[in-house]
Amino acid sequence: MSDKGAVIIDLKFERRDVDQALAGSLAGRQVLHASDKSTDLSSASYAFLWKPDPDLFQRAPNLKILFSGGAGVDSILATPGLPDIPIVRFVDQSLTTRMSEWVVLQCLSHLRQVPAYLVQQRSRTWREISQPEARELTVGVMGLGVLGQDSARKLKIMGFNVIGWSRTAKTVESIETYDATELDAFLARTDILVGLLPLTDETRGIFNASLFSKLRQGGALGTPVFINAGRGGSQVEKDLISALESGTLGGASLDVFEREPLSSDSPFWSMDNVIVTPHAASASDVRALLRNAEVQMERFEKGEPLQHVVDRATGY
């Protein structure tokens, strides 16, 4: 058996994608699949996790490092029996680029009235709808981690006015930023609100009726728009539906939900002013995940410090 630590794969991705990525990765390491319930996981040193099995840590008591299969780690932190070992976030340019592409796409879609034009297309209606310019709108990005900062910069390039909010004060070049004490002032300037927050005790349910009511009304789009690709637990969906139905919000783009998959009877499916995507805004590239983790495992085995370790006190 190899001297290199064995690896557990517990990624709730398409098995075909995982197997293809593994074909050229983790050379010299034993790979164990948590989905095979007959497999002994007790020898494993490392685990790659995305929505892990509830009994994983009972089956694998000797783990040394956990690698998140996505940008968020809330499902790992909520797993029973979580050991006191490092959790490494997945930080990769491909993940960042995919997210900022999705955010820019959604902002442009609402700017250029794509949902309304799709309604007209289905009814074969030929009518021009007023479309403001990007410079007439302010996009407020909540969450200024790696993904939020990259999205903010790219929205700026597209011509939007961009401001940012984070729990603690951050400095981002060319972007005016606000901290937790300035949330109301941030919201009052925002025409399109982009949620890219991690899920923590402080952010759970933060996107609620009170918050939506503080967004700027009467801007270039008439009513504000909400875009969320952070975590589903950060939004209160009954409040969001009410805000969309009442006109407090003029539209939304949603990639994350309180419960996933989104139920077939959810009102979001049939709302003409809502764009739904299936938690696919920044789908993880499994090959990139494995490459990054291999570097981290080699660092650990050489006695070097790990990178991108989660701070459990903050949840990210």
C-alpha cells in the first residue's frame, strides 16, 4: 500500500464526472468511495466532501483534513460528529470565473428586460420595452470574499455603479464598501442586490421582508431586483415571494434555495419575473478540486501550512 494518505470521496456530484476526474488524479493514493457502504474508511487521512453522508465521521475516525467540494462549507459544518481538524475551502480561478459570469449575466438580463421579453415572445407580442443603461443602476454586492470581489470588478467593467457590503470592513479598489453597521445606507442605494454571502448564524434568513423593503424604489428599473447565488438558507422564501407579488421587488434571479432540489410546486417556477437555475451558477470543476487538494496534501505531508483553511468561528 502507498505511504501516501488514503482519500475518501463523498461528493454528491455526477458519478461519471467524478470518475473521469479521478482517472488522472491522486496518483499513488488509495481512493475510497463513501457511497460503497461496505468499504472500510478507517484508514483514510483525507476526505473530499460535498453534502457528506451523516455517518461519514463514524466510518472514518482517523481523518486529518477535510476538503470542501464547493465554495461553501455549511453542509460540512452541520454534519454530525464533525472532528476538530482543518477544513480547506475550494478556492480556484475556474470557480471564481464561473460565478462572476453568472452574476454578470443575471444583472444584464434584468437590465435589458430579458424576463419581460420572454413573456412577449411566448405571446408573440412585438413591443419595445424601456431599457436603462448600466451606468444608471447601482448594483450592491453583499459578500466580499473572493467570489464577491471578482463579481464586483466585472460588473464595474460592464458599466454598472457597484458598491459592496461585508460583515467586517473591507477595502476593494474602485468599489465603495460598507460594513455591518452601515447596512441600511447600503440598501438605500441599491437597485440590484446580489447575494454572495456564506451561511452563518448572522446571515441565516438575512434576505427577508425587512431587508427587501429598504432597497431603493423608483430607480431606473422602477423596482429593485434580487439576485442570490450564495446560500439558500440566507433567504426567507415566503418573504421573497410576497415581495415579488406585491411589487416591492421587480424581479429575481435565484440559484440557491431553502430546500434543494426546488420542489415542483414552488411558485418560483411560474413567476414571469423570476429566473431559476439549479444551483449551477458556479458548478465545481472536479479536476480543479482534485488538483488543488493534491497541492494541499503535499504541503501538509511536508509539514508546510495549509491554505484557505476555514475559520469555524465565522463559518468561512
